[in-house]
Amino acid sequence: MLDIKVLRENPDAVRAGAVKKCMPDRAEAVDRALALDAELRAMTPRLDAMRSEQKAAGKQLGKLSAEQRPAFLEQQKALKVELQAMEEQEKQLRAELDTQLSLVPNIPDDDVPAGKTDADNVEVRKVGTVRTFDFQPRPHYEIGEAQGWLDFQRAAEMAGSRNYFLFGDLALLHDAILRFAVELLVQRGFVPVDPPLLVRDAAMFGTGFFPGGEEQTYRSEKDGLNLIGTAEVPVTSLHMGEILDAKDLPKKYVARSACFRREAGTYGKDTRGLYRVHQFQKVEQVVVDVADKARSLEHHHDIVKNSEDLLQACELPYRVVAVCGGDLGVPQAMKYDIETWMPSRNAYSETHSASRFYDYQARRLGLRYRPEGGKPQHCHTLNNTVAASPRILIPLLENHQNADGTVNVPAALRPYLGGRALLGTPVF
RNA sequence: GGAGAGGUGGCAGAGUGGCCGAUUGCACCGCCUUGCUAAGGCGGCGUGCCGGUUUCCCGGUACCGGGGGUUCGAAUCCCCCCCUCUCCGCCA
């Protein structure tokens, strides 16, 4: 969440930010928060004075004679009743303020393009050449089903739609790309993590997914736990409530985890194939560092580059887009998506998402650090996909397919496939 | 799942109704003493909020796992929840 001081000092910028994100209802939360804050601040001096009085009176009590005591106690009881009423009011105001403040979206940065939907995202650069086929290329699901690598039918029968079975070489390729992703980041100094997949609400709230993302989340009501939609949640929350030492920053983590998404409200969209599924594996990079905008920008650049390097190593054409205001989530200040070329969609489609938050998540998480000789401050956080599979299998299969249904393995992935350069047998 | 013990400031560890925002030790910072690969003395050393001064601070208030209750007054008593540890049971 934002610092209430930012709302006080620059309410227009905060409101404008919510509008840029196409969240007019959230803009109203700014005014509600400010009204509650003003009310709370008006009553605080009085409240503190009453507490002070009660405290001082308590200390006098012992010195009073037996005759003086009853009258004094009566007086204190009256004060107590008044105090309790006011404290009750304060508690409610504070809870309501927290609610409203948590609804206020992070302010989109100046480099966020205006726009409403992903159609308004702005291309930053395009890398690689889209292959020209001398045969009719097939969609990944046709190749996969012909090779016996994919089974959507049986998966749907036992688990519902948007589920899948991967078999054989495709199951191996799936694991290969994920392992490659982890190793690439480990080489670059990221600490590998295997995080919890079921988390408490505090982690969902702290990373900004709640409130708002409840419909996208699988939840075990019995245990009060949520299945993560991304390792960003447990990893960014790792140090919640802590005050880190500045000399231990930045913290860079790379986590491989299963991810679960309900995909509510997407019925009829991307129904074929591996594009939109309820469960997948993802390697995610998370950076926690000091509150310095320049450093955040550097990290953002670096984590995008990490993912670009992976795509280049996999010989996949892609483009980087700056996500527009309306397509930005509540907690992000700025986001780049990387879209990889998918022949069956005849389009670049999202495979990566790199966000910077400044201190928005850290404030919700109580994640702070102590600068050299200074007071604790909230950290800056960032994250980006390194590889999400099976979605990344779509461009891998489709861009590297041969006319006979076999698939070439990019050199970078061969070490994870026993050195093999070709997957599958001729099926077409 | 059952029984028990415990959660206090960076760490260790006192405190069982007001004298406690909290003894003490370690760690850390400053000064002093002294000198040689160290020791001793003195002082300082949590976080949030409100206000003042305005960036050195000062005053008030809250915080002893979280929430509620009893009380004029709670770290301290009661209830609920979370976490850690020990033992028993069950299961992989």
C-alpha cells in the first residue's frame, strides 16, 4: 500500500494514478482514506491526553487516604467509560482506514503508457526473426497429440477443463526448460528457493493479490490457506515483518514452483491447448533491495534481460512491451511483458511479466531494512518470470517443428535432454 | 488427533497487577583510560503514531506472538487464535 503521507501530500497524483489504471472506484478510496485519516488525527490528541490522565491518576491512587479513595475511583470509572467509547471509535476508524488504504492502487510510473487493455500496450523492442515455414506449420496441440505427448481429453474427464497430461519427451522438455531457467539464474547469483505452495492470507494480502484476487485463487477454507498463483507470493513474503540489514541487500531469489489459477471469467477464451491452464510450473525471479528508485530501475532492466537471454538461448522470437495503465494490476508501478511468437496464434503472446513495485508490497508486508546509521525504511521489490511451462512449450514446439511432426531442440536445452537434438518420431 | 512446556527489545535472559518500555549479560555506537594484537571505565543504543521544533532533537501516546475480556490500572489474571519445543497416537 501507499504511505498515508503520500495521500495527504499529493492526493491528486494518487487519484490520477487510479484513473490511469482504469480503476475509478479505487480512486474513491483515496478520498475515503483521507477523510478517515483526518477524523482519526482530530481525535488523537484528545485520546492521548485522556490516556495520559488515566496513567497519572493511577499513580496517585496509592497515596490517597481511605476516605479519599471512593470518590477518586468514581471519577476514574467515569473516565474509563469515556475512554473506552473513544477507543472503540478509534479502533473502528483505524480498521476502516486500513481497508480503504489497502484498496488504493500503487501510482503508475511516468513511463507507463496510457491505455485501457493489453491492445494498448506499447512495443519497446522486437528481437529475433519470425520463421517462414515451407510447409503448413501445426499448432502445438496437434503435434503433441500426434506424438502421444498430450492428453486433454482424459485430463478434462478427471480434473475438468484447462487441465492436461504431458507424456514422454514433452514431459522431459517441460522439465528441461525449467531446469535451464533455474540454472541460468543461479549462475547470475540468484539463490534457488523451493517455497510453500499453500500460504496464509497475510502473504496474499501483502503481495497485493488480496483484496481483489480472491476469485482467481484456489483456497482451502478448512485450513484458511491459499494455493499460490505464483512463487512471487511466498518469496516476496519471505522476510515479512523483518528489518533487514542494508548490507544483506539486495536479496535475489529464483524459485521454481507449481502455480494454480482458477481462471474464473475466462470461459471460452484460449480454450485449446496449453495456453491457459489451471496448473503450471513456473520459475520466478524476485528481487528485494533498498528504497532507491534508480536501483529499482536497474533491477527491472536486469530481470527483463535475464528472461530475454533465456528466450534467445531457446532461439525464440519475442517482443518486449510496456504494459499500459489499464492493463496494470493494483500493486504495480510499472510492468514489462515479454511476448513470445506463437505461430498457431499468429501473434506474440505473453510468456513473461516483469513488475516493479517500489515499496508498495513491502509496506503491506512490513518488509523493511535499516540503512547505514538510519531509521528503518520499506524495501523495494520486483519480480519477473524466467520460464512458465507448459505455456513456453507452445513456442518451443511450434517454432521448432519440422514438417514430419518432429521437433528440434535448441542447443541450450540439449544438456537437459541427454544431449538429444530432436524429439519425437515422424508422424505426419 | 491427545497431553505438556513456552513465545519479552539484534541475540541471550529477568520480570507474575501500579515503582516496567521493561533488570542484567552479549553484540553494536561514542568518549575516556591504557597500550599492543586485548582489557577496563563512563555514556548511548527498539518501533509506530500525534504534536512541537524542524531536519540535532523535545513532549505525549501505543506496542512484551495476534485478538478479545477483567480492572481505576495488565508484559503480569481470564478466553480464543497463531507459532515453537517435548512426549503419545496415527499416517506416508
